[in-house]
Amino acid sequence: MENYNVNYKEIILSKAKEIAMNEGIIKINIRTVAKNSGIAIGTVYNYFPSKGDLLVAVIEDFWEGVFKDIDWRGLADNNFYDNLEKVYSVLHDYLHNFKENWLEQLALLKTQEKLIGRQKEDEYFQKMYSKIILLIDMDSNLQQYQWSQTISKENMAEFIFENMLIMLKKEKGDMKFFIELLKKIMSN
């Protein structure tokens, strides 16, 4: 008799995340996930029709976890630069849980899988840009900064996050140098 209380999708996703953490995201495949889950391959395909769909779910789960673990409300009383360091620290800690740097591993995926993964990541990058803009707006010391069309909050948020990603790929433990550069750039 079928056990209708079992959430196969969660089990499958959990095993896929386990593989990503222990072996690297490029090691995820339907057959291995099915075997590790004790679930038939066909059942895995019912929930995740392709490897790309499974990768997207793992990436989405990663970013949802990051956003959940950042205490956005707790950042309201800090300055922008301290807040950036806290966000970076959460990202660094999350990525440190993975055996391999999966930001680099995404580049090694097949073209279609890479495209699907990047599209989902881009959605979360846009959310992060918005959060960085919010952090800028919360800092009274930056409210007088003369933003322009070229150096807009949007461009600055993208610049900041893209550089944070570069530092994360290089496994930099902190971003003190980058923070000092930002202070020089964003001072009036």
C-alpha cells in the first residue's frame, strides 16, 4: 500500500543537496539521487523531469536558505558597510558547507543545464540587488550621496554584489579591502 504521508519531492531534494554539499553540484544526476533516496528513477522524473529541473531546485533552495538566514530586520540599525559584511559572512558560511565551490562548478555544467541554473540564479541576484539598494537607503550617511545616471544605486548594487561573488569564488574570508574601496567611492 502506498504511503501518502511521504513527501518524495523533499526527500529527493534533500538527497540532491547532500550530493551537492559532499561531492559538488556537477555530481548531481537523476540516477544517483534516486539510488541515494531509495526512490524509483521514474518517481524522481515525476517531480523533476530533467537534471536541469533538479539543479534549479537545489540552487533555489540554496538562495532561499541564504535569504532566510540573513536577519534583514536586524540590519536596520547598522551602517551600510557593516550590513554588507554581515550579508557576505552569511553567503561565505553557506558556500563553505559545500565540498566544492559550486559557483565555479556551475560553469562546468552542460549548456542547457547551465542556462536553466543561471536563469534561476539571476532571479535571486535581482533580489539581492534590491536588498543592497534597501541597505543603502537605510544608512543616513549615504542619503546625501549624489547618485547619477551613470553611478546609480542600481548600478552600484550590481557592482557590489558582482564583486562579492568574485570574492566568494576566490574563497576570501572577509571583504575589508572591498569595504574600504566602497567607502572611498561612496564618500561625498
